[in-house]
Amino acid sequence: MKKILNNLILLMIISACSSGLSFRDSTSYIQIAAPDGDILGIEEESLYIFKGIPYAQPPVGDLRWKAPKDTLASNEVIDATEFKSECIQPASESFISNWNVSVGDEDCLYLNIYVPKNQTELSKNNFPVMYWIHGGSNIWGSGDFYDYSNLATSQQVIVVTINYRLGLFGWFSSEHMRNTAEGLDKSANFGQLDLIKGLEWVNENIASFGGDAKNVTIFGESAGGHNVFTLLASPLADGLFHKAISQSGYVSSYSQDFAENVSELSTKNIFKDDIKFLVDDQDIADYLRSLSAEEIYQRYKKTADEYIYPITPITIRDGIVVPEKGIYESLENIDEDLVVVAGTNKDEMNFWYIRSNYFYNSTGEIILRLKRSEDNLKSWTKYRSDIWRFKGAEEPLRRMSKSNDNLYSYRFDWDEQSDSSFAGNYALFVGAAHGMEIPFVTGDFDLGPITFYVKPFLFPDSSTEDRLALSDLMMSYWANVAKYGNPSEFAKGPKWEKFTSEQNQLLILDSPSSGNLGMQTIPVVPDNLLSTIESDSALEIKERCLIGWIAVRDFNEDKRPKPPFSFCNNFTDEDLYKLRNLSEGRD
């Protein structure tokens, strides 16, 4: 039964059930009874918010590096009135990570639910459910960073956001752990197992919040988009969702051998000094689980610091979560009834370039002066973004088209930022950078560090009318996928035509007044792209080699070919890795 609790009634219930919840003045609450237990959330003007609901036991102690386990039964009311801890990750300052310090907690497997309010008793609703998977390279991020109140209320959908284990805690391939484990615990992909466990929780409990467990859409950005592709490819996620949207995702995975024996950040290399005198698998597993989270993080960081461009092997073809044949091949056989959207942004790499001393002189992170030519920056941005579009939308969709014709693609092009004589040309320096589509999907332009001093340059007042119009349209498209399986249903915008492997058509998402909003066919052809990079006089020779090298690597799921041009023989891998670090602001 729906219960809206005023403060007096809330105090009485808290006292009766001895839940230990604190009394909060002038706040309205709602308590629902779900299969997983009674859950207390917050009532706002137009929605209910449930924050920090546990969907699995804390993966601590003996449960570290094991598949998530069901929560334990309890008679206590679950306090879902405050967000809980993020998973362990590097600290961050603005958009910049501080790798020297970790934040968060291993006890982090919580989800948040945004439920639109109407006049119907809550559990009698049947809202479509949208399940948000945050980005952050699967190394940082949290579900509570994103406020989906506007999407939920304006589109009448339930939005779930989720935390999942990150970095070395989320992806850990070790023969010692595997030899002492059974079933799903033998996996190396604990982060994705968390996402699957969260979907199972949603399927079992969401009806109590007024959600339709038979209509679940997963959507995510960057690493979240990658995880969308991984769940599409994983047999363990079959039947847990019905639609999928990948925003600037990518397809990459690593063999178990690479993760354990080749990668600079293999578990064997990170913990070599810890286990060199241990021979028994169980002794090693017990020892590694006895280390504190900070000790593990610092060993990881210390090892990473020893190499120029170390790769953390995240998403491992373990034959359990991810088939050994890989994600690309697995996508060729997805359920024919699934609806899938995949897209990228026009200027993806500007997210990294704008932090780079290679491209900019900066003052206080706001005032930017370009050190290189505009043509040089534009070439870097275009080629790297086209490479991303190939790996993040077109090729995954082409693979899926072998078994499914409910596919859609887009490119986000909005770039109406400020061109300021004071701060610089943000329309060029940022443009449609990686992640810039998220505020348009959430309807929240105060996202995290965008607030305060950066916002006037990213979202100037002059852009308001068109910006909000595009946001309304994108929220409608995204929600229509969830509601109807057709983004164009009742949408007041161009018809979004389906993607086909023959045409590779996509919808350009831009301001309505730009004249750019609509369907286009502009596929990325690898050979043509490489030829253009090779002869681009706006780029230095070493720059062409690096971009071409990134291209031939990203055109495949897990291959490491040499640079494709003959003149690249003058540069070592170390030369190119150093340039990559410098250009991406990782130096």
C-alpha cells in the first residue's frame, strides 16, 4: 500500500521498527513494500526518489572478487533517503582525476530510483524502466552523480541509476582466485556481474515502485555504453532487458592470457612482491583478500607508474560473462526482438584535448589559448571522433544487423558554446565533446562540475531556446525507445530511420534552427580514413603515425598492430605512447 508519511508518522514508524533512521524536519516520505523489503524514500513535488537501495551484499572480506550475492533478509526498513558510498576509485578535481588518492568504499553496491508522481496508487502504475549505467572508463564514477528527475517526470518513465565495482575491484583475472572458486565466482568481470545482479533486482522488485519489469531499457555513456554492448553480448543478461542505448560506447575486450600474463597491470604483476613466496592457491587468495582496499589501490597505482602507457585489462573474455569469441562476434547473434540505439559525439576527443598542454595554454582552467593551429586541432578531433564512431556505433550495429533489424544510430553535433575574447572559443575547444550529450538526455544543465564558473561558457544564455528544444527532443527520443521501441513515436522532430548495414544512416542531433538536424549517411570507411590521415598536411608526421596507429588498433576488438604508414618506422612505440599521453593530458 502507498504510504505518504508526514514527519510525526515517520517518527512513530522508525521507533516501532528500531531501524535507526534519523528524524528529518520538513521532509515528506514514502514507504513501499517490495519483495526485497520495506523501503523508505523521499517524496518531492513531482516525483519520488529512493536513494542508496542495496541490491547485493557488500563485496567485502571473503566476498571480494566474487560474484555479487543476494541481500540478506531483514525486518528493518531500508533507508533509501540518502545516497550511499561510491565504489573505490581515483579522487577527482573537476573533471580531472587525482590518481594519488582513492575515494569511495568497497561497500558500494547500491542503486537509486526516480519515480514520476501521478494520481494512481504507486504499485498500480506500469511505467517503462530505464536503467542508467554511468561512464568513467570503468575506473571511476557513480550512479548518484546524475540527476534523472527531469527525464523521469517529463517522460513518465522510471529511471534507475546504479553503482558497480570499478577498476581492479571490478575486473580481476587471477588463476589463484579461479582455482579456488566455483560457478560465477570463477569470472573475472565482477563489475558487469554487478550490473546483471542489479537488473535481476529490478526485475524482481520494480513492480512495487510502479515499474514494468517486462519493459526495461538499459542505457549508458562511455564505459557505460561499453557495458551496454557487453550486456548485449553476455548470455547471463538474456531476458533481463528489452531495449538498449549506447552513448559513446566502444567494443574492446581482453583475453584471459593478456589479462593475467601480458598486461603491465596484470594481477600477477601488481602483486608479484606479495605472493612470490606463496605457492598454494588458497593461501594466495586469502592473502589478497586480507589486504585493505587502500593497499590494493596503492599497489595498482605504483605498478601503473612504472610504465608509459599501461592498459588496465577491463572486460575480459572469461567464457562466463563475456564469451571467449569476444563481443563483436557475440553481437552478431543478439535477440531479434531487442531494440538497440548506438551513437557518438562529433567532437569526442575534445574532452581530453582541452586538458592538454600539448594544445593549450590555460589560466585557471577557464581561459584557454590554443598553442597549435586550428586546422591541426580540427584534424586531431575529427579523425579520433570518426574512429570512435566506427568502434562505438557503426561496426557494433553492423554486427547486430546480421540478426536484428530494430537498430538506430545517431551523432550528437550541438556546439553552441561561447566564443569569448576573454576565455577563448569554447565552440571549437569543446564543441560536441565526449559526455556533452548527457545534460540533454537528463534535462539537467547543472551537472556536477559544469555548475558555477564553467557553465556560462558551455551553455551561454544565447543558446537557451535551441538548447532546451534539443534537450526536449532527445529526452522524447530516448523515452520513446523505452516506451514504444520506436524513437519517433509521437516525437516532434525528424523521423529517426532505422540503421541498415547497407546505408549506415544516422540521425544528426543538433539545434532545430541549425538546419543540421536530420538523417544523414556518412559512414566511416577505414581505408579511406587511413588514407586521409596519411596525407593530412595539417598534422605533423609523428601525429599522423599516432592517429593512424590508434585507428588500426580500434578497428579491431583486441589486436595490437604496428602503425600503418611506412614513414612511421622512424618512431618507436615509446615515442608514440609519450605523444598520446601528452595530447590527451595524461602526462
